[in-house]
Amino acid sequence: MQVDLAPGAGALKYALLVLDDSSGRSIEIKIPRRQVKEGDLAEYPSNTLIENVDLRVDMGVPDLFVDKKHVPVGSILKIKGTLTKFRERQIDLKRVFLVKSTNDEVLFWAGVAAHKRILAQPWILTDSQRAKADARAVIEEKRSRDMIKVKRKVHARDHKKKALKAERHEKQRKQLSEIMDAGALEGSNVIKAPWD
């Protein structure tokens, strides 16, 4: 396990956790750092967007804390996130748990194996099931196209209303300007600069 800050300006946005997944390769986990805006007085449980993960940087060296406990090298972590790609495959961290014992690790792997057994079952549709699914897909696609048409009509109507409102506003402004300028002296609308 290795914790680094993202290179360059990204160091303020992300920390990178490099984990060995026991396959001979390492995988990079991206930890989003919390960006607290000036004037934000809210209290946050950590300085990352993951509530139980805290990142402390001392003299440029980051340290990782999970549930307020320091995570030393050699610790076993249970990571949940989404796969992303930046240069190479990464995991965008959503949740992390510290595996406290080998018993917890074995239970985790048993759960993964059970999940894989469920996913390994072939999923075969009958002709009638496939026809129903295709019909549903056609209906959903038509509904989506209809919604896009409705949104375009609403947008065009709103755009037309805004244009008419702007036109009325400009007409009122011109009328008011004519009323105000009616009694003004000739040439009073021209202000000369001191150097003219």
C-alpha cells in the first residue's frame, strides 16, 4: 500500500492510494479530497469526500486514516468504488473498510465467491420473454423521443416568450426615454471630455 497526492494541481483535488490486489499487479484508487470554499463554516467529518477516510499531509508525506485509525503498510482494506480510466485503470473510491482479521477476510472472499456463483448462471430468455423485452424497449424509445419533442416545444415557446418580453421592455424603455428627453436642452445628451 502506498499513498500519494495526485501530481501537479491535482494534488488539491485527489489523493492516490496504490494497492496490491495479490494478482501481481497494483491498482490505483482515486480518493477525492474535499474542497472547502472560503466562508464555509460547516463541520465535516473528514477532509475527503469519503466520510470515514481522512488524509493528513505532514511535510509533503500523506498518511491515510480510516475510521480515525492510521492505516499502516500491510493493512488489508475492503474497497468499494467505480472503475474509471485515467492513463490506466483506476477505482474511484466510494467506500472503504479496514479488514480487522483474517476471519473477516475469509468471510469477504466467501461472499465474493457466492456472488460470482450467482452471476455465473446463464441467463436465457424464451422467445416470448425476448419479444416482451423488445416491445418494452420500443415503447421506451418512443416515449424518450416524444419527451425530447415536448422539451423542444417547451424550450421554443419559452424562448419566444422571453423574446417578446425583451421586445416589450425595450419599447417601454424607448417611450420612457422619449418622455424624459422631451424637455431637455438641445445637445445636453452629449458630454464632452475635458480634453476636447
